[in-house]
Amino acid sequence: MKKSPLPSSVRSLGLVSLFNDAASEMIYPLLPAFLTGVLGVGAVALGALEGVAESLSSILKLLSGRWSDKFHKRKAPTLAGYALSGFARPFMALTGAFWQLFSLRLLDRVGKGIRSAPRDALIADVTPPEMRGRAFGFTRALDHLGAVVGPLLAAGILLLAPGHLRLVFGLAAIPVCGALLILIFGVKDKPGSAKPAQVVKTPLNPTFWRYLFCVFLFTLGNSSDAFLLLRAQSLGVSLAAIPILWAAFHVVKSVTSTPGGRLSDRWGRKKTILTGWIWYALVYAGFAFAADALHVWGLFLAYGIFFGLTEGVERAYVADLVGEEKRGYAFGWYHLAIGIGALPASLIFGAIYQSFGAHAAFLMGAALALTAGIGLAMVKNSEKIEKA
């Protein structure tokens, strides 16, 4: 039986994610080296930067999601958010102090906060329920493909201009322009949703809140991936090889995201997410006991499978549990829960990493993932799943 094509706006949003993430991932894997080698700060400062940035982003996701429900405009905040992030990144090339980089990173994350919930709600709005896993998986796959292209571009620039991290940051502005053009001309709101609507007063259903609590608990053990890059460097992966490692990691994420979404369409969202969380715990335990660079390469590739099993599927589960009239609000809460957990997760992980070593920090992350998995297994879908 021939599969139905994904809606054109979903395909266009996938391309937007590809170009935007190419820009972002030219910078992100080099931030730990830039912070420690150029600006002279340590692991706690890195944890503070990533934790605060992601938490601020997630608070804004709740507000922008609510706004998109009220006015039934998903595209406008999505475009504004991508534009703001694209504006902030090139200026990182000019920073000479930690507070300057901190401010620009916050501005970048503000853009992400404005766009994320409306974008996810737009994908859910225009996609039939039986295709949502594939749709979210597809957009995540192209997002991760961009994260392959970005580090490879960064690696090429560093080969031609060794050590010129600022040049890499400045050139990241180019793919942003492509993302904005595709978004402007290729993405449309769901037909008939242009006029403001009354915000529905009924509460989100109890299953959604139980699921959200499990997501929050998992996030407490899911610190910034920047610590994995620090772990890689400490075990012998060279600075020149870091972008290649990061790109290989995202190849796995990209290749597994669409199949992971399709699996959830057939097998069920909760089972797929639970499998991914258990896999995460095993990989983090592996990072705790890793002894050399070869181990790091294998673990990074295995870690990519976790994203294929969870990222798009978690979003599809939110869309399944909540009707269209409350969807932006629900996605806002989903991202807020992750953001609230991200700050203590990165701060605590950084403190444990610096005080007790990588072994203790990664085992803590694995233990929290297993605890969250037990909680998710106990969640029963007693409420009727709402369809758009």
C-alpha cells in the first residue's frame, strides 16, 4: 500500500530545520572549547550557560504556544523566533568576555522559545493523526541532517583556518538566510485558522499531566550534551575530530528519527518512548565507564538512537493527548517542563562532574532516566485520546 505524502508545510518546515540547525551546529560543538580555551571558564560556567539559556527558552515556549492558540497564528511566531536566533549567532564571533557570549546565547534561545511550541502545533494541525509520528520524525530527521552538515562545514573551515573559531561563528549566518526564505514562502498556517479564537477554558487531561511529570523527571538526568563533548576531549578525542564526531552522532539521529516516528504510529507512543529512555540509561552508564576515544565514538553513535526513538515521538504523544484548540498551550507546557528540568540538570551535572568526576555524574543521569521510565510505565491511558 502506497504511503500518503506528508503535507507540504511539514516538508518545508523540515527544510527550515535543516538550514537552521546547520547554522546552529557550526557553533554549538565548538562552544566548550571556545569557553574554556578562549574565554577561560570552566564546567560550572558551561552548565550555567546552557541551563539558564534552555530554561528561559522553555518559559517563552509556554507563552508563545498560548498566544498561537488564542490567535490561531502558528507561522508568525515561528518566523519571528527563527529570525531572532539567526540574528544573534553571528555576533558570537565578536565576543571577548563570558557575559557577552552568555547574553547572545540567551538571545538565541529566546528565538527558540518563541518558535518551538507554535511550530510543533502547526505540524500537528496540518497532519492527520495516523501520520503524526512520521511527520514529527521527518522534521527531526532533517533537523539532525542539518546538524551533520553544520559540524562538517565547521571542520572544513578549521582545516583551512586552524583555530579560527570566530570565523566559524560568523559564517554561520549564511544558512540562516536559506531557512528564513523557505519559511516565508513554503509554510502556511492550517486553512481556516487565520482568525482569532476564544481560548478554551477546560483543563488539559490528567494523562497529559502524568506524562509531563515523567518527562520532567527524565529531564533532570538529561544534562546538556556539551558535557559529552567534554568527556570526549578528556578521553583523547582531538579538537579537530570533535566536529566529525558530532556530525556522525547526528547522522544516526537523522537516520533513526523517521523510522522511530513510524514505529510509534504502529507500536504506540508510550512503548517507543520507554524503550528510548531505557536505551539512554544504558548509554549514559557506558559514558561513566568509558576508558578511551574508541569507546566514546561507539557511545556517541549509540546515543543517537535514543533521539530517534523519543524526540519526534514525545511530541506526537502530546498532540495525541490534546485537542487542536489547546495544542499550542500543551506544547508550551511540554517544552516548559523540559526547560525547568534543564537548569538544575546541567548545574547539578556540572557540579558533580567537577567535584566527583565523570563516573558519578553519568551514573546519576542513568539512574534518573530509569526512574522516569518506571513512572512512564505506570501511566495508564485511561482518558480518550483526542484527535484533531
